Amino acid sequence: MKKWRISNLYLALVFIVLYLPIFYLIFYSFNVGDTMDHFSGFSWRHYATLLSDSRMISIVLNTLIIALLSSLIATIVGTMGALGIYSAKKATVKNGLLSLNNVLMVSPDVIIGASFLIFFTFLGFSLGFGSVLLSHIAFSIPIVVLMVLPKINELPKTMVDAAYDLGASSWQTLTKVILPAITPGIFAGYFMAFTYSLDDFAVTFFVTGNGFSTLSVEIYSRARQGVDLEVNALSTLMFIVSLLLVVGYYLLGRYNQNRRLQRVKAAEAKINQ
Amino acid sequence: MADNVIEFKKVNKSFDETRVLNEIDFEIEAGKFYTLLGPSGCGKTTILRLIAGFADVTSGDILFEGQRVNGLPANERQVNTVFQDYALFPHLNVFENVAFGLEIRKLKKNEIKIKVDEALKLVHLSGYGRREIAELSGGQQQRVAIARAIVNEPKVLLLDEPLSALDHKLRKEMQGELRDLQRRLGITFIFVTHDQEEALAMSDQIFVMNAGKILQSGSPVDIYDEPINHFVADFIGESNIIPGKMRQDYIVNFDGQDFECVDAGMKPNEPVEVVIRPEDLDIAPIDTGQVNVTVDTQLFRGVDYQITAHDAMNNEWKINSIHPTKIGQTVALAFDPEDIHIMRYGETEDDFDARLETYD
Ligand SMILES: Nc1ncnc2c1ncn2[C@@H]1O[C@H](COP(=O)(O)OP(=O)(O)OP(=O)(O)O)[C@@H](O)[C@H]1O
Ligand SMILES: [Mg+2]
């Protein structure tokens, strides 16, 4: 009983420490004053400034476009990659591909960002929207592969055989059987890639240029010039958006779990029958 | 022969270095019910996968209606499979599952509807079309799998242990339904099982397999009454197998006595194995039968008693009798010459058939 209390207390403490700065930030976004020194009254002032700041709005749009586009393309490429890894006949090839994928997953963003910068300058590729989009796609692909591959491995092998057995071509087997069956995994991969892209700072910081900026980079540079409560207002909005994403992700997980539960129940019924 | 739908000619199959099918030769005639029977791992599923086209032979030929089909992809073969785990598509409902093959073949919507409804009716699942797969019981899923296969009207239907997950009662029911279905449709069935009782009950023809080889093929009665060797005799039902010696044609010696039998064609004094089925043994008062035995155990099984006993030479005897005995009691076993079946050591099926020709 006592132990339980202590561990709970510890957990609560950890969460307070983690969330306190965020709530502090959110709290002062409603301040009438211009600093976070003391709260002199409630106001939507900073939100109004934010909404009339067309540069900021366009950066928000850029960020969303990059996130939507990069995660969409990464989902397509990553799903095909996962299918490729799955259908690799030799175990060595399969493990090799998987390891290459995992290395990209664990390497620090700074290194990926720096290497992209070197790569783009070497190719003479101008930095801006294109370079940011490409690098976001690149670091999102391994995430998608990692989310989709387990779903493919879960498919009973005989299901694919059954599709061929009933006369389906490889393409029909892919589109009518495999893809519908792994759709939840694909969605999960898309969500993950989307959130990674949305809040990526390190990679973007390296490869952006020509006045093109994303939210995280912009907030960073503004915060360096001194505290501006417009940044607080923006952070608050972003926090709410991420919260919504997490809730969406959670609901998707619940949906998957329900489906699995149903399958388990069916299997049990088969045995009990 | 034009009547053979499928023919295997000296088919070998190896995975890496391990050979799992060894010189498989057989012919499948159109419209019959065949069973592949053998212990786990003997290569039954592998044979089905070769027929369906999911795997390729290492050497040898597979003929389909006289045409060599090695390397022909699975989706171009006129064969459908009922998988052991059913392999239904979980994202489609019952109707869509059954309609899958027809939609691939681009049949018209109303035609598909008619055929699917008919197939569902055939497996007693009319009205289940809207159900999700997860909402079905195991037996119902199995019948959907069968409907999904037969709706395509294949020349040959392959069934890989489709009843193994069902309880005894449902299993018996489905055995009858499958057999019935096969007769009604006139499709060739190749059915895989490791349950000998199921094989005997359902088949026109049984292939008994072990370790990648077909040991014996024949009608259930042939295989049951005249097993070719120890393995088959043991695998197909219970049997008493006693070492003996063939004195001369129609006289066999075992248990220290000469017995009249109906087999011939062996060398004089050739060592043989004698098979007598437990249900062919009758229990009689002591000294009124052929062998006296002392009862060791007795087990009531509902229809009969399963009795084990030993004789003076310490040979084990299994007896199935509808009359009970007492443990420790000495009784006589009575049997007729027709109940004795003689097996030669190492005789192949061809040699066996040739020998039967000489004295039948
Ligand atoms: N893909 C494979 N790679 C390597 N070995 C395999 C493969 N598939 C089957 N085998 C081996 O081939 C042998 C025959 O397998 P098969 O599946 O045909 O057996 P089975 O008779 O169907 O057995 P069961 O009754 O258990 O289903 C087994 O020893 C198995 O280990
Ligand atoms: Mg098998």
C-alpha cells in the first residue's frame, strides 16, 4: 500500500515537472502585459497579434503543407518498402534491409540534418521548400516501415495464398487483400510521420533557407530575440493540436484493439464450440 | 489416360537439403474422393501446395488433364483450396468472401449473386451473407471456406485437414456433408487428414503416406483388410501384429502353432508378420478357440470393451469384444483363416499387387 503511494507520488511529480513549463507558457499567453514576469490581467491580445501576423500564418501553413505532403509520400514509399522487406526471400536480405531502416530510425536528427545539408549543397540543390520536404520524407519513411511491417507479418500466409488460389493476380492480391488488411498499420504510420514532421526542428533547421521556415524553426529564432508572448499564444495552439492528434491516435489504437479482440473472441468460440 | 485429372510422375521436393517428398507417383481420376493420410510432417500439405501451385517441384512432373503444369502460377490453375486455417479474408463479409473468386473472373453482379447464394445454400449458410467473419463459429467459418472454393466450380477441390478444429459431433456431421457435397457436385476431392477413421469413412481411395513416400493406395476396405506393412497396419486402425513364419502356401506358423490362412506366394519358411484385427477376435471359453490368453486390462468404450491379454508365448493381444471378461481370467480367442492377413518384410506395393495376381 505504502509502496503504491510512493510510486504514484513519484509519477505525479514527474508529470508536474514535465508539464509545468508548458502550462506556465500557456498561462502567460493570456497575459495583458508583454512579459512573463507577472500576470497583470486576462486578455486575448497576443492571440489577436498572432492572427494578424501574416508571416506567422504563412509559416503555419507551410508547416502543415510540409507535414501533410511529406507524411503522405513517406506513407506510400514506406508501405511499399515494408512490402518489399516482407517479400524478400532470403533471411539475410530481409534482416539487412531491416537493419538499414533501424539505423536511420535511431540516428540523431542532428546527424541526419547535417548530412542532408552536405548532400543538398553538394548537389547544388537550392535550400527551401523542396529540400525541407525531401528531408522530411526521408526521415519519415523508416517510421512508416516500422509501423506497417508488423501488420504485414501478422497476416496469415495462407491468406495471400488463398487470394492467388481464387485466381487473383499479384496486383489484385495486393489491392484487394493485403492493403485492406494492413490499413490500420498504414494509418498509424501516417499519423506518426505527420507528428514527427510537424515538430521536427533539428533536420529542418539545417536544410531550410531562402526565407522558407517552419514553425519550430521560427519559434526558436523568435524566442532567441527575447520573449514575445505571441510565441506563447502560438505554442498554446500547437499544444492543443498535438493533444488532438494524440487523442486521435489513441482512438485508432482502440479501434485496432477492438478488432483484435473480436478476432480473439472468434478464435475462442472456434475452440469452445 | 484421359480420365486422370491429376498425375504425379516421380515427383521429388526438397527444402534446402531436406527431402520431404520422395519419388511420388500417383494418378487422380475425375469425380472421386481421394484422401491423403499420414502422420504429421509426412508431406501431405506439401503435395497439396504442389497441386495448387504455391510451390514448385524439385524434380518430376505434375500433369493436369494430361498437360504438364510445372511452373504454372496458382492463379491460372483450375484448382481451389480449402485451407487448414480457412484463410478467410477478415475485411470482407461472408458474401464478399464467397464472391471473391467470381469477382476476379469479372462475372456479372446478378450472376455472382445467384452463384454465391447457391453456394451458401449448399453449405447450409443461407442468410449468413451479411455476417462478418469474426461473427461466425469455427464450423461456420469452415463452411464459408468450402463455399468460397466450390463456388468457382473447380475441377479439383483440395481440402487440407478442414475438420481438425471441430469437435467430435460437428466433425462427424461435416464428414457426411462433405461426402454428400462431393457426390452431388461430381468434383474431384483431395482431402488431407491424419485421422484414419475419417479417411476410412469418407474416401473412395486412400493414399497412406509416411516420411515423404506413398506406402499404399487403395480403397478403404483394401487398405484396412490388407495392409502392406507394419506401418500401414498400425496406422490404419488397431491391430495385433505377431511375427511368424510361412510354412507353405496357405499355412502360417505363429505362436508355436500352424494356422490355415488365405495368403500365398511366399518362399517356404519365409519370416513374415501376421496381422489380426482386434474386432475379428471372438472370446470363447478356454480351450475352445485357437489361442488361450490371459486378460490383463479391460476398458469400456461405450460400444464395446477394449481388452488386452497375453498368451503363453508372451505375445500381446488386443481384443475388441461386446462381452466383458474378467481381469486375470484365461479365455480362448477364436478366429477364422480369413481373419489372418500376412505381410512380408520390405514388400513394395507393386510386388504385393503382383503376388496377389498369382493366386487370386
Ligand atoms: N517452407 C518449408 N521450408 C522447410 N521445410 C518445410 C517447409 N514446408 C514444409 N517443410 C517440411 O516438410 C515436411 C512436410 O511438411 P508438410 O507440411 O507437407 O507436412 P504435413 O504432412 O502436412 O504435416 P501436418 O499433418 O502436420 O500438417 C516437414 O518435415 C516440414 O518440416
Ligand atoms: Mg499439413
